[in-house]
Amino acid sequence: MASRQRGATDPAGDREILSAGDVARTVARMAHQIIEKTALDAPSAPDVVLMGIPSRGAPLARRLAAKIAEFSGRTVHEGTLDITLYRDDLRRGPTRPLEATKLPEGGIDDKLVVLVDDVLFSGRTIRSALDALRDHGRPRAVQLAVLVDRGHRELPIRADYVGKNLPTSKTEDVVVMLEEFDGRDGVVLK
Amino acid sequence: MKPLLLKGVRPYGEGEPQDILIRDGVIAEGTDENAEVVEGNGAVLLPGFVDLHTHLREPGREDTETIETGSKAAALGGYTAVFAMANTDPVADNAVIVEHVARRGQEVGLVDVHPVGAVTVGLKGEKLAELGTMANSKARVRVFSDDGHCVHDPLIMRRALEYSKSLNAVIAQHAEEPRLTVGAQAHEGENASRLGLQGWPAAAEESIVARDCILAKQVGARLHVCHVSTTGTADVLKWAKARGTEVSAEVTPHHLVLTDDRLATYDPVNKVNPPLRTQADVDALRQALADGTIDCVATDHAPHAVQDKDCEWSAARPGMLGLQTALGIVVETMVKTGLLDWRGVARVMSEKPAEIAGLTDQGRPIAVGEPANLVLVDPDASWTVNGAQLASIAGNTPFEGMELPAAVTATILRGRVTAVAGRIAE
Amino acid sequence: MKHLLSTDGLDRDQAIAILDTADRLKQALLGREVRKLPTLRGRTVITMFYENSTRTRVSFEIAGKWMSADVINVSSSGSSVSKGESLRDTALTLQAAGADCVIVRHPASGAAHRLAGWLKHTNTSVVNAGDGMHEHPTQALLDAATLRDRLGSLDGRRVAIVGDVLHSRVARSNVHLLTTLGAEVTLVAPPTLLPTGVENWPVTVSHEIDSQLASQDAVMLLRVQAERMTGGFFPSSREYSIAYGLNERRLKLLPEHAVVLHPGPMLRGMEIASVVADSPQAAITEQVRNGVHVRMAVLYHLLAHEEENA
């Protein structure tokens, strides 16, 4: 599936940014970074939980949790956090279906919560996620992990873990594909 | 008064166009060069229509209709006589009120306004009103009705029928068994059931009509049944007539065309009593009118103020305008379907109602020496109903936006033109 | 969706979308300290109750408040409603005052439809919170939510609705919604309490309850209103209770998984025995809980999207 050369442009004008293999390697690297930065493998390791933002942040969080467990031997609980009800642009489109919210085992109070999403763009989703988190409890600290940072921030928000920094123009579309939804992994710029 | 010459008209829509001269309010022979001319252009000439069932709302609800505006609507609709129902405020249950209504009608002078007297005091169904005094008053009341309410007490109804015999009058019954229609809002059928509207069962009408036919036969009196709305009532009438009961009956234009499918919007413009029934009833009523089981068409013209209609269904008053749309509906439902010819229209809209009410100068043949109460109808015209443009103060027509066939070109009351080309004559 | 006036005409996708949203909302609120979502901040929701119903009004009020809407209650006593102002004028006044949504309970069937008609050229949504004998769509939705919780999908499930179907807006809304969701509905009532033309409804009708119970996945009991007892619809409350009341013996005729629903308020000992109401099969308090989530979902679907320009 990942046989195409990276950066190649297909006839529809789509450019592949990450192949399936790249996605797997990137997730693994991010897992290492999370272990390192949070000192998860230290004896006094903090309680880390991952919260994926649906839809594609959720499986990414699951994959990161699995990798972290594999690399560090530590189990980190993960959950999902739907931010639809916290969006500031609900009245700008048709009714959006709600996604699942599932707090990680043990909750989020006094935990180090790592929010996980596929693409970081304007930052509004993350702002909404911070609002939503506040209603669910009081984490000790919140960090952010994204597979792709495509720039164009509209709020003072930055990611702690970035899989791929990808300069884009505003008119371009970054599409993250994941096995769970799309039948294959990959990142494409349209 | 100048003579009137109707040029190129076809009496009963039959034969070649001819000229009809009217002199001194009577159909005359020959022609007259000084006559005022009404161009017929081949229009159908019929005896002026007679409405046995009109609510003119005066006195009491002059914000919705007055004798003047109602008379205009009648003239524009082709009517030369109307019977004004007794459920005014105060109720027309005494000589003072009926004489007032008759006098106002004469003053306006566009249509003969005959007051209907109440059968019981205050329409309460408890005590007979002074029928004789009203009959002998200047209003010469010959039709009595508690319309809007049923004379439900069988003993009171029997006495009214018996008593009316000596007055040469007829009792017109609003047939609605009150216990069967407590809280009733709409025809008891699938539509009302789905929409949660309390049902008005056909049996509530049919049982009263059956009872009253039996009573009328027993005491040898005349009975008139208002606004027949069900197949069953037509069956009962057929049976009663077959056994020699002196019973007559009317059907409204709206019951000839509208059904309870209209309920779906909950728009009370469609609320009426008796309620709109089913298509099967509509078909049966048309047939009964065609075969004479139902004698005539009566409008049950019922003006209502906006606030009494533009509200929730159960709070709305029942009733709809009818005087100006009756002809169009009758042509649409009876003539175009081949159920009646123009002689038939003359029968159900003029001759029969005049006969039922005992009028001697209305519903007469179109012949020399007869009173010139006439209506000229353009059978090929069509028009679109616009409630705001009707002559009534109220605008509650269920036919809003509908295109109706045939138009009144002129209405003539005792030789005088009251309406012409959709306008009241000056 | 601009209004919710009835379940008649609500298609399967719309109904399931509302129920799914209600599930998500329930999940989103689970175990939280702050049971408040910012979703409808700045939106004004007005409840207009022309009939007393504390349970429904409070449920809507909580739903609106948990979504951060400003909820204002207009009750029929002490307001212009009791001073003879027409429903139309009241509605137009509330709309002009800035209502984004009017939730109406009214004794007249069709009142909510009329309101929607009067507000046609505005952005104000109307929710029918019960109109006469017509419909009570949010009750049917909360019943369906409760049945889904207990039974999973409603496809092919059998639900008996027992009691005064004739006068019941809850029954009408449930017949439409349950059949839309694929359930098979049986109406159980004496002939006096069944609507005209029920034989053409997409339901089975029975005048007898015992033989029906073994095959049902749920039984929904309707309240018998006091005025019916004197209206000659059945000889006595005792006879009704014997013939149609869900007692302990009948509870045992139901399959073990079957759910017992009641829209409340219950007449214990009349249509439902106390021991049944308090049995594990009864889902009556779940119905109330789901009521809030379903009404939140309805407000979400009506208010949290792009305004269609009227």
C-alpha cells in the first residue's frame, strides 16, 4: 500500500506526505518523546493519560498508548473527548453528529493529560478541548500531541509532540487516513 | 323605474339567446326602446337564488357582518332572498328583533331579508319562543330554527312541530345530538383520530334526523333539515320521504366539495358545524341533491372575525363564508359533473328553497307576468376566490385561492339591478 | 430540522440521530462535576405551559440549562395567558422578545402546529411538549431511548401500549415512533378507549391483556385520567384495574427481559400495581432521566446549527 514514492503527486493532484510506514514510525517516535518528556520510565513517574479527540485522534491515542506500553512497560490509560458541544462555530454549519466521550480509567483529576489529535490547524479544536476538559475534572497538567502541524494558528496554542511539521497554504487540505476509518494509513495533501 | 331589457339571454341555459323585457318589476311581453339594457351575451338566466340559511350577524357581531354587507354579498352571489338565522345577539326570539332585521333588510334593499325566528327562548331548547307573535309580526316569520343549537329535547321538538302547523311555518332543525357531540371538534373519522381532535360522529346527526322525521310524520307537521352532512342522513331522508313525511332538506356548498382531509393543517378556516366529512359523504350528498332526496342548497354563510379563526382549532368558532361562492361550487360539483343541468340549478338554488319557506314571489318560472327576481350567469367565466375582496366584512372562506367556474353577471330584484359584473349597482 | 411538532413524519434517520445524540449527551455528562455544556450559550428558550405539568416543564428546563441556554418559564397563571391574550399574540410577543425556541404545552390539539405557522417567517423553533390528544413527541423519544438502553435496537421488538389510547397523545406519538423504529406495536384497551379507524393504524389491537403479555418485549402503561372514570368509558376503576391493570400476576406472564414503562404520573393500584412499579423490570425512573437527555438532544438538533434564513 505504501509502495508509492513519498511526495509523489497522483493524477488527482494529491501529494502523499506520509506513507503507512511513515505513520507507524512517526507514532512510535512520538511515543518515545512522550515517555522521555514526561519521564514515564522514571520511578517517580507522573500519572499520564491520553485523551484522543474524535474522530481520528481516538485511534491515534490508542496506538500511542500501545506503543508507550511496549517501550516503557507502563500502562497509560486512554479515553476520548468529543469537543463538538464546545465548538464556537456550531451555528455556522448543519447539525453535527456527536462523537463518543469516554474518560480514561481512573479519571483525569491530578493526571497529566495528553490530548491527541490528527491535525493541528487554527487551534480552535484544542481550545474547545481545554474547555471540555475543565468541565470533566482538574488535570495536573495538559499537553498536546498531533500527528501533523500544518500551521495557520489563530490562537496561542502549540503542540508538545508533533509527528510532522507541514507548511501548507490555507486553501490546501491535509487528509489523515487511518486503518480504522479509511482502510489504510497515510497523510495526503490535497 | 325604467323598464329593463335583458338582451341575448338564455333562460335555464336553453335555446337560442333571446331578449327579456321587465316592466314594473314583472316580466313583460315585447320590447321597449327606452329600456335600460343589460347585455346578456348568451348568459344563462335563472330565477334569483334563495338562501334558506344565512348568518348576517346583525345585531350583535357587526364587526364581522351587517345586514348591509351581507345583503351585498348575497346580491353579488346571485341571491334575491336570504333567510337570516336567529342566533344573533340578542337572539331573534321575539317580534322586536325579527321586525328590526326585516326593516333593515328593506332599507338596504339589495335582497329580500327574511328573518328566521328562534324555536326556543334564547336558543336554549327549554321553552318555546313566541312563534305566533313572530309569525304575525310585520316580519311574517315562516321559518323557525335554533340553528347553531339542536332542539334536542324530543318533547319540545314535538310541540314546536305541532304548534308550527297552525302558522303555516316550518321548523328547520340543526340536527346534532348534544350528548354525542360533547367537546366535538371534527368529523369522527381517521383524520380526526390521528390529529387528536374529538370526534363529531355521523350518528349524532342521523339519529336526530330520524327522530324528527318520525315526530313530524306522527304529528303531521313540516320539518326542514339544515345542512345535511352524511350519507346516513340522506338514507334516512329517503326513507322518511318514501313513507310520506313532509320533510325537506338542504346541503351546503362546502359539504358538496370539501372533506376532512382539510383537517391536517389545523387551520380553523376549515372548522364548521356540522364538520367536513369524508369523500364518500361528499359523493352521496351530491347524488342525493341530484335525485331530490336533498331538496336544495343553502349556504350556512357564517362570517367570523380574524381573532375567532386565527387561533388554535378548539378555540375557533365554526362556520365559513358562502354567499358569493355558492354558485361556483354548485356548478363545479353538480353541473360540470353532469348531475344537474341549469334547470336543476334553478330548482335547488331558487325554486325549492322558495317553496320550503312559503315565498310566493321568489323561485318563480321565467315567464311573462312573473315577478322579475332573476340572476344572469356567465357559465364560461371563471374567477379566483380572494376572501379579502368578498363583500362580507369577515374573510373566512375555505375556498381562498381556488378557481371557481361561472360568474354572476347581474342580479335583478323586482326589476331592479342589484349587482352587475361583480359590483353592487348604484 | 426547525421544529419538533410530532413523531408522525419524523423519519427513521432523524429519529435515530436524536436518540444517538441523547446517548452521547448522557455519556458526555456521565460522572461530571459540572453538568453544564456551553453549547447553547446565548440562546433563549421559553417554555409556555397552558396545562400544569411539573415533570415535563422541569425536564425541559433542566435540559435547556445543562446546555447553557437561558430558559424562561411562562406559566398560564399570572401571565397574559390567563388574561385572555390569544396564543398567537403571546407567541409573537415572545418571538419579538428574542425567543430562539418556544416549548409549548397546550390543551388544544394542533396548538404547536398553529404556533409554527405563526412563526413561519422567523427563526424561532417550536417544540411540542404535548398538544391536547394529538402528540407528545419528546415523551415518545424518551420512551424509545429507554427501550434502546434496555433492549438494544427496536427492530422487530414487540411493545404493548395499554390503556386510554383514545385520549392519549403519548400513545399517538409512540405508535408513530415505535413503528418507524421497526417495533411491532399492540394496543390493548377496551373498545371505548380506542380511536376511530384504529384498524387502519399499523398496529395490532386487543381488548384483552393476558394473552398478549408472553410475547412482548415491553409494556407501556398509559395513565387513566380521573375524568375518564366518570365519562362512562368503563364501568368503574375497579373493573378497569381488574381487566387492564398490570399487577404482579401479569408481571410474571411477561418474559424476564421485558420492560415496563409508564409516562407518569402513576396511579398506583389502578393501572399499575405498586410492586410492579418498583420491580426491576420497571424503567420508570430511567424514563425520567432519559427525558432530560432526549430533550437536550432535541434542543441541540433544533438550535445548534446554521440558521436557515426565514
